[in-house]
Amino acid sequence: MTRVTRSLAALVVISGTAAWSAPAGAQDLFDRIAPDIEVFGIVNLEAEGDSAFDPGVGGAIHLSVNLLPGLGLHGGTQFFVLSPAAHESTYYLGTRLGARLHPTRYFDIWGDGYVEAHWVWGISEHQISAHGFDVGIGYDFPLAPVIGLGPFVRFSWMKDPGASNPMFLSFGVSVSLMTFTRHGEEVPDEDLDGVPDHEDICPAIPIGRHPDPHNAGCPARDRDEDGLVDPEDACPSEPMWPHPDTDHPGCPLADADGDGVPDDHDLCPHTFAPDGGDALREGCLEGDSPF
């Protein structure tokens, strides 16, 4: 077991070095760190003595730090109590540090499965220091865009001078913050406007120069639906098509008679001529004189 413990300690050192040297890129510190909380039942796997197969309950809180795609430095603290019927309860308070590997991040799979290994140091109610290792597996199912809930199972071995090197099996549920860059992935941003898809109300429409203050990731309103947002549109309630005014963004060319022929092309600008009117005299009715 000592060789295993040393190997896990080496893994922690290597992982920590990777965490220090891994480039952050576009990720900020918040995106690289994700907490999780566990509640679990636990069984002492000792087959002999008063504490053989004692059950108990416990809890833990951890932080996961992104290192590389699919790999995180994982550590935290745990507390559990064994509650045998025949003698006094025994409690352990411990700290663990190690790594989590997320193989499901390499596949298009719903949720987030992981395997983990930690070096563990702890202290019992008798102030006896102990160290060892644990290994485990788990799966987080997304409840919300960044919240996961799922089961886990973990095996632990402790070198405890006062308890004949106990082994434990724990199983429970964890609640985790599943940030989108937790394992080194790029944040999905379909419209490339800088607002992540999970925060973007308009994920397929770029935010543009004038974002909507009331709808994250959306451009400002375009009431006339002519393609020019209201803050840039001199005529926000009137579409500029089919004859846009180059001097007044978002406005159509003036058309006093409303026949669809702009005044600067309309030979009869004050006479409504359906369908453009006389083919030879644009904007005029047949027989009308433009003079």
C-alpha cells in the first residue's frame, strides 16, 4: 500500500505542475474552478474486531481545478461517523488531494462521468493521525445548465496505527457546479458574439454593436424588421426596402404618393399609380401628364 500511496503523491505533484503551467486562454479563474458537495453512507470493511463492517454516514466538500481537457486537480475535506450498535461511535476528519479524469468529455454523451484517485490524510476521535489513498467513480446528470447531481462509489484505505489499517467503502450522491470550461473545452458560442450559448437568449444571432440591455446575447430591437436595429435606424418603424435612402440609414426614399416609386424617380410624385403606372412615364397613370 505504501507504494500506491507514493504513486498517488507523485500524481498530485505532476497534476499541480500542470495546473500551474497550463495556459488559461480565454478562461477566467471562475471558469477553471468548480465546487462539489457530497453526502454518503460508508461501511468499514474490516472483517475482524469490534468495528467489523460498521456502517456510518458522512459528507464532503471539494474543489476541482481545470488542468487539461478531461483532467482536473481535485481536493477537499470530508467528515464521517461510524455508528456501531455494540460500542461508541467513531469519527474521522480528513483531507484529500488528487485528480479526476472525465473520459466522457471525449464523447458526445449526456452528463459527466468521472474516475478519481486521491491521497488522503485524516485524524480520528482519538487524535490518531492516518494517511492513505482512495479511488472512486461517479456520474453527474445535468439538472440545469451548470448544476449536476449524480451517484458515486469510493474505496478508501488508511494506514492508521490505532485501527489496523482500516478499509472503507462509501456510496452516495454529489451536487456539482458543472461550468462549461471545467475540463478544458471551449465555451460553446454559436454566433461568435462573446456570449456563451448557455447565457445567450439569441444563440444564433450575433449581439452586434448595440446589445439589447434586457435580453443577454441579443441585438437591440428592429421594430420594422428591415435588418437595421433601432438605435441605428433613422426610421425605426418604417422598413427601408425596396428603395433605401443612402443619406438616412434605415429609411426608404421619399414617396409622397405611396405608390412604391420613389419621388426622385416618380414623374407624377403626387399621383398614386398602381404597379408603377405608365411604362413610359414611371409613377404616372396612363394618360396623365407629369406637368
